[in-house]
Amino acid sequence: MSLLRQGSPAAGAAPRGQSVSDPDVPAASRHARPQTRWRLSARTRHRGMGLLLVTPFTLLFLAFLVAPLGYAFWLSLRTSTLVGGDHFSWFANYKQTFTDPHFLSGVRRVIVFGVVQIPLMIALALLGALIIDAATSRLAKVFRMTLFMPYAVPAVIGALMWGFLYSPTFGPVNSISQALGLGSADLLGHGLMLTSLGNIVTWQWTGYNMIVLYAALQGLPREIYEAARIDGASQLQTALRIKVPMISSALVLTLMFAIIGTLQFFTEPRVLEPTASSVITPDYTPNLYAYNLAFQYSEFNYSAAISFSLGAVVFIGSYLFLFLTRRRSGLK
């Protein structure tokens, strides 16, 4: 009794510095637990804040991209008839698409258009980028602004402007041609329509591609140019043998974007369609064909199938192009 009163621990009592509920855990570990909990809660708070910031974009992405695409795909699997109404036809619309002569002729037309227009546009963009890169700072700013300015013009306004210039009745191009004794130039006729459209697209998109290539040139190390200059390389040799090979990835990127845009060709033919209705038919391009089917003939199901079929063509064409150029460009 006296020994217990003098401070000896009672039977079953925990020594000082240990918890009765957990006698085997050291005091240092016990004191570290609240800090660990705080770290976990802080990590959870940061994660929750990230999810909160991403939520508006996710909702907009689902509402304005995923949901319309899902609805359009659902429409493409159905067929609307006058007698039977709406019913599932599964992939019958897709089968009809790839045997439709109107769709296939539009695809062939944009491929022919792209084979001529895309290399010319990229060559002009590359030439402009090389000139700006080699020019002095003041001249580079002037050239860059001049070449990029057409891209700042909306596509519809640019097409309307060129439609006015091309007009055979009151357009200045035709008046100048007659004044020079070259005769009347029907730039909106059957023979020159693709050339006129190619001029519009090249005028508008060369500046954009030039800026992309110029940015790639600005990222090259300047020490390479100094080494080439010491070796006696001229400006032309430096451009062709050093600059162009080192921006091959940017060239492939601009070419791929140009291919995608060409297969989706729509704005310029749609704007010029009222002016040259005898040449630009409702099936002139695949996108224009899908648009006219939906909003002029109310064939929404078949129009949706054509749109998804065109998307498949664009995806396959882009993939094949990247597959064929991935070794030279360095893109993966």
C-alpha cells in the first residue's frame, strides 16, 4: 500500500509517455499523426480545387461537342420515310454514302483541289517565313504584318470580296482584262472556278502557315547559322540545307492542317454559290452536299451519315499522311 502511494505504477497502468489505448506506439509517431492527416487533407483540397476548375470546361465540352455528336450519330443510324416514319436502319445510310456518286464526286474534286493548292500555299508560306527570318527587324515586322493580314479577315468577308473582284459583269478583274486586250475572263466559269477558289484559300491561309513556320525558325539555335557562315555557306545554302530540314516537323504539321481543311472545304463555295449557281452545284464539296441535304431537302439522317463518313475520310487521310512522314518529321 505504501509503495503504491509513493509513485510506483499500479498494475495494468501505462508508463509515462505512452497511451493506455496504444502502448506499443512511440510518442514521436503519435505526435506525427495530426501532421499526416493535415497533409492528406491539403492534398485532397488541392485535388478538389482542380476538379472544380475543370468542371465548367467539362460541362461545356459535354454539352456543345459530345452531346451534339452523339445525337448526330443517332440520327445517322435512322431513316425517315413518308409511310413508315422514323425507324432504325443501322448502317444503311453509311452504305449508301460510299456508293453515292454525288458524295464521291465531291471527294474527288476536293482531292484534286488540294493536290494543286496545298503545295503552292505551303511553298509560299515557307518562302515568306524564310524571307522574314533573314530580313532586318524593321522589315521583318512589316512583311509579317502584310502577309498575316489576310488571315485576320473573316473567311465569309474574304470570299465576298473576291466574288466581287471575280464578277464577269462589274468586277475590276474582268474590266482590266478587257482593257489589256485579253478578252473577257470568266473567273467564275466552269474552267476557272477551282483556280479562283484556290486563289482565295491561298490568299487567306498563307499568312497563317507562314507564322507557324516563322515561329519554328525562331526556335532554332543561332549557333548553327554562325557555324554555317564560318564554313562559307551562302544564305540560300543555309536556308535549304539547314533551316528547312530542321523545321520539317512544323512543315508536316501545316501540311496536315491544310489537308484537313481542304477535305472540309465549305465556306468559299457556299458564299460564291448564289453568284455561280450553274458551276457550284449543291454537291460541289462533301460538306456543301451534307449542308444542302439537311437544310434544303430536310434529309437530316442521310446528312448526318455523310458528315460522319467525311470525318472518317479526314481521319484516315491524316493518319496515312502522318504515317508516311513520321520518320522525316520526327513527329510521333
